[in-house]
Amino acid sequence: MKVFWIGYGQAGGKIANALMGMSSKIYDAVAINTEEADLADLGNIREKTLIGKYRHRGRGVGADIEVGAMIAEKSLSQMMDRIDLRSSKFDPEAFWVVAGMAGGSGAGGSHILAAELREVYHKPVYVLGVLPSATAMPSDKEALCLSNALRCFELWKENFDNILLVDNQQYEQGMDNRQSLEGMYQRINENLAKRLTILLSAGEVRPAPQEVFSSSEVIATLGAGGGVSTIGYHAERIKSKLQFWKGGIEPDTNELESIISKSLEKSSLTFPCDLSGARAAALVTVGKPEHLYTQAIIKGRAELEQITKVSEVRYGDYPDRGSKGFAAVNIISGIDDFARLDQMRQRVEDLRNVNGRVREPVGASST
């Protein structure tokens, strides 16, 4: 599936940069930011656009979501010109904005850009949104970050065809204390890019899959109308029979079934939630062609149908002759469990009661 990525803001730019590092065949991208320094390190993205320089001289908007929105409105022609310059040659099947939800640039301006993209191109426009981890943040900064995330989520539901959520809090909880914060986020971005690339390139691989997971199935799974989705992923290395001195085995259906099952656990999801009640779901399995057992895939698909209550889960395989194990990626769309957002909303309320300085988020009622 040919996707045009728009990395909006610091977090969005870094994720889009990681995605471009995975594939330049099915991806193209632009990076947009109000902070000039954040654009400099995006070596995989050729087109970088600085907006709002007239206001803050390329030094960002300081997590002010209103300023981010105002700059987006005034810079809309500039952004669309740069996007059109590359997308007209690339001819994508979908546009996908990537943005952090806690800052000012991406959280404030991305929905304005999305509305224009949908009107001009008449193609799906999705967003990948990164929820903040507020661990060890000062209370005033925590309140602002969480409030921004809640506000932009409500705006996104009206302007994007689908919202793919990524919760940084769960990744930070599993952080290796010996790893720097920058290193952790780089690892998160690369892992996320890998998951997405498996899903989006599954129908393009050679040798040809037994079951092709095409771009039309991706679009059908994500749907339209502001639905929310999450991605599950699990991978394991398998010692092959040729490595008998290491206890190698000939992988069978049990190993693949187990990996598919683990990809559905909450800890494996980009946005941990209850999957029951979802609107649509899809499953892609990765491994050596001879190890992608139809029986295991059918059982994994049935388990996903049982968990999500989706009547027919789309599925496909990703044969990889160089694979040293199995991997399973699933995408579940139309989820309706937003307990994490409710927790954030309650935390904002608690902080408001303490210091009285937190702005009321848009859509303060339960999601």
C-alpha cells in the first residue's frame, strides 16, 4: 500500500523518519514543524517544511495548542504546496499524518491540515497519534500535556478517517533503566515503523503470499468516520531443526498459534484496551513460506474473531525466506474502550482541584 506520511511536530517527524527508513518504495513523506532544530535530524525525509517562522522565529510554540492551530491556518497553502509537490509524483493510496498529542504544533495544527487534505485529494486521511507518558513530569506540565491530548483527540475524530493510537506510557513502564530516554523513544519508533510496514507491505512481497493482504483490505479495515484503532504485535526467534545442537526443532502449528495469541494480549497493543466490540480486524503472519501453516493461521483468525466479536477477520501472510522465526501483526479498528483516556481526564481534574490552573479540555464528558 502506497502511503504518504506527514510527520507533524517533533514526535511525528521522528516516527515518519523511522518509517521512511523502512521503505522508500511504498512510502514518501514530508516533515512539518514550527521548531527548526527538530527538522535538522530527519535524514530519511527529503522534504522538510518550517511553518510559523514569522511568529516564533522557528523556535516552536511551547506546547500551546491554540498557537499551533493558528499557525496551521495561516500556513495551509504553504503546507499543501509542499505536499502536492511530492504526492503528485508518488500517487499515494492514502495520506497518514503522524503527530504527538501532547505538544502544540502537531496536536494543534494536524486536524486543520487533514480537513484540507480530505477536501482536495478525496483519499483516506488517517492519523497516528502518540499519547504522552507523564511519568516524573512537574504537575503543571503534566496537566498541559494531558489536556492537549484530550482536546486534540476530540478534534481528530471529526477530521480524520481513522485514529491509530500509540500509548507511550506502556512503553516507558517497560524501559530498561540503563537506556537513555532518547534511546528508548528511538527504539519505540523503529518497532512501531516495523509493525506498520509489515501490514502495509504484506501484499507487495515476493514470494507471493498464500493469502494476499492488499491495500483495499487495509482501507476496509480502518474504515472512515473517525474510528479508533490499535495494532498488536509479537515476534519470536525459532531455533530450526538444523540447529539441533541448540535444541532446534522443526517449527509447527503450535509455535505459530502461540505467537498469534500473544499478539492479542493487552501488553502487545500500541493502545492497550478491551478488544471486544471492535468494528473490524485483520491479521498478518510472518515467517518462512514453508512454516506459514494454514491451520495455525485459521485458528489464530478464529481467536481474533472470538475476542473482538468481529464476524469476519481479514487476514494474509508475509512470506520471508530470511526469517529466523515467526511474527504476527494485527490491527483492530472501531474499538470502544477508552479507559486510558478516562484516566487522563480524571488526572486533569485532580490537578485542576489542586492548583486551579488547568484549562478545561474540549469534550470533557466520557469518550
